[in-house]
Amino acid sequence: MKILFATSEAHPLVKTGGLADVSGSLPRALAGLGHEVQLVLPAYQSVMEKYPLYEVLSHFSVGGAGRTLNARMLAVWVPELEQKVWLLDIPELFHRPGNPYLGPDGQDWWDNGERFAVFSRAVAEVAMDRAGLNWRADVVHANDWQTGLVPAFLREEANPPRTVFTIHNMAYAGYFPKSLFDSLWLPWQWWSIEGVEFYGQMSMLKAGIQYADSVTTVSPSYAREICSEEFAYGFAGIMRATRDQGRLHGILNGIDTRHWNPATDPYLHSNYSLSEYVAGKQQNKQALLQQLGVADPAAAAELPLLGFIGRLVMQKGIDLILQVLPRLLQQGRINLVCVGSGEAHFEQALRQLAVEHPEHAFVHIGYSEALAHQVEAGADIFLMPSRFEPCGLNQLYSLAYGTLPLVHHTGGLADTVVNATEENLAQKTATGFVFYDPGEHAMRSALEHALFLYRQPEQWQQMQRTAMEQSFGWEQSAQAYVDLYTKES
């Protein structure tokens, strides 16, 4: 099959979150199953600066908001992906510094609606072989609201490719005013409850849900959750209808084991595998503590090291971490390393925590790929108390690195972490610690249980072994997508 994989970000070209990790690894896994996969994303300024050598494949026109725009399709060779990636080059829309969605003031670009509507329209033109590329897609796989209009545009075609739309996070629905809908010359019949209209606005996420042949989300549990009012952000009825039509599927994300493998990870102080994980993790723990500025890393390594990597927002449960951990830090029972950025008050609270507990709490505001890998290898417990988590990747990285995740029972976290109950410990199936109410007391109880088991080396090491034995590569999930691509409507 010829598969066109459309996304607004892909690692290593541009990344703001988990969508980039999936977009950088799933296409490769699909290609490994024998399919021709073409990855396409906008030619952002940051991407062009990173990959300055490009080939111009074609010139074509595409409709914007009350105007026609000239577009170029470029191809760049991405060594990390071992493939050429197509970049849609429209300087008026995408040649801007920094984040793909946000201006220098941290707010959404004022014209994001036009930017991604035009990208979606261009993707449809490519899929239908009207972009001068002499290439027609059999399947188009669109991702999140930024490409939500792709299935809608293709629904208007005679004999279109099959479309799959993946929701990576229901919280972002791509809302824009009716005036944008009108200025984009979109088909009038789309403006209805059955189409893109949502309480007087246009939702690009809804467009993808309503018009795609199949809708997927990134874990089986999240597929169930988004059919409920609590997790659906107003879309519960739409999602239940999609489920009842047989169009909704939960396919668990995989991880790229070329980049996340403790045996080969270039960022680690000491590589390790299942055969020598105890010594390997201890060496990485001491090296990480030394890097963080601890005076006596060997002594500090006696305490359990807790790690957190993520956005500093309520969704990720950072407020729970700030409620539960100060007392343990004050008692000198744990060490903590946090890597992330987000809401200013959470950033400040973490900085203050590091000031108050300089020997036990270490905070890096921002993102560091190297430090993220080192935390996964060096930490004993990985904190992921998310209120909701469509899939989550860090708990999968943690399992692969023998770092036991402590998670709230939701979405992909519920699907991938086996709680250390007495029964699961006895059966040697436990891989982490799960709490079932997203509150301070439940998290504290789970963490106390984890700290108790940390002092039982035999059980702790058995859990680490079980965690590292899990298989979360992309092969199985990629095959599930292929099955959807070939499913009869």
C-alpha cells in the first residue's frame, strides 16, 4: 500500500509532545511491514534550519482564507529516520520562528485555523495526485485536529483513498469561528451537527471524527474513556456514535526501541540489559546524581530516586507531586529529579522545592533529550500521576529501563502498568504501582507502598525484571493499523 502519513510534528524534525514521537516511529514500523509510507508535515522555519539541504519536488496552488497560496513540496533526507520526508512549503504560513503553534508571546498564532486548514487541503491534493508528484495514496493517516480536515476534504472526492484519523488527545479540539469556515470556501453542507459545527464554532477535531473511515486513539482504555462525559470534552455523544458505528478503535502506542533501549542508548553513562540491570542502573543512578551536583553520589544513591519528566500542567498531576513529596523530602527519605516546563506557577513551585531541599530535590525547567534518557535509566521510581493520559510514553520507556512507574489508573497507564498487589507480586506479573483516585491520599498511599518494597531487594528486582521483559515495540501496533487500512468499509 501507499500510505500518506500527515502530521503537524514528527521527531526528530520538530517536537512539542508525544504526537512527534509517534509520527517519527510509526511510519518506519509500517514501512518495515512492506508498505510505502510517505511522511508529510509543514516546512516550519525551525525544520528548514535543521535540514537546509532540500529537493523541490513540485509547485502547486492551494486555497487559503479568501486567497490562493502558492505551495512547494520539498523533500529532505532525515538520517535518523533513514528516509525522505515531504515538507509543505508556504512561507506566509509556516516560515516563523520557534514553536509550530505558538507565537513569541506564548499564545496561539492568530491564523492557526488557516495554517492547518491549508495544510489539510494540500495533503488531500497530494493524496489525490493533484500536487505534481505523480503519486497517489491508497490510505491517508491523519493525526489530531491539525489534520482533521483531511478526511473531510477527501470525503468530497470520487474514489478517495481510505482515511484513518488518530486522536492523540481529546483536550485539543481545534475550535475556530464560523467566519473562518466561510473564508476558507468550505462546502456549505459541512456546517451542521453531523459535520464540523460544534456549538456555533468549527471544530477541526470533529471533522476528522465525522468524516474518517476509521477513528483511532492511542490506547484501548482511552478509547473507552472518551465515550464518557468526564473525558470527552463535550464529544461523548459523538464518540459513542462513532463507537456504535464500529469506527472507533483503541490501538496502544509503541516505543521506538532504536532510541529507547538501555543496552544501546548513547546518552547513558553505562549501558545495560536484562542480564546486568542491577549494576547498570546503580551506575547510571550515581552518574546522574553526580551530574546533578550531589556531593556524595554513592551515599545519595542509597535513597530511592524518583523521576518526573513532562509538561507542568494539571493534566500531568504535577499538583499531586507538589502535595505529596515535600514531607518525604523534608524527612530525607527520597531524592527527586524533575524535568519539564509548563505553567509558570508550577515551574516556580518546583524551583522553590529545590531551594528548600537542595540536597534532595533537583529541577530542570525546560526539556533535555539527554537528561530525559538519563533520568529513565537512573531513577528507581518514575512518577506519572496524570489525571488523564491517552497513552503515555514515559511509562513505557520506564518499563524498558527497569524504572518502576507509579501511575494513576487511566488511559494508557491502566493498559500498561500492572499494580504491585500481593497477588501480582506472588505471580511475578507486577511492573509498577497504581492508584485509582486522582487525589493526594491515594497517591501518597501508593508511594509509601513503593518505598516499602524498595527496601525488599528481592521483590523489587523481580518487578524490574518483569518490567524489562515487556514488549512495547511498534510491530504489533503497526500491524493493527495495517488491518484497519485494509478493512472493508
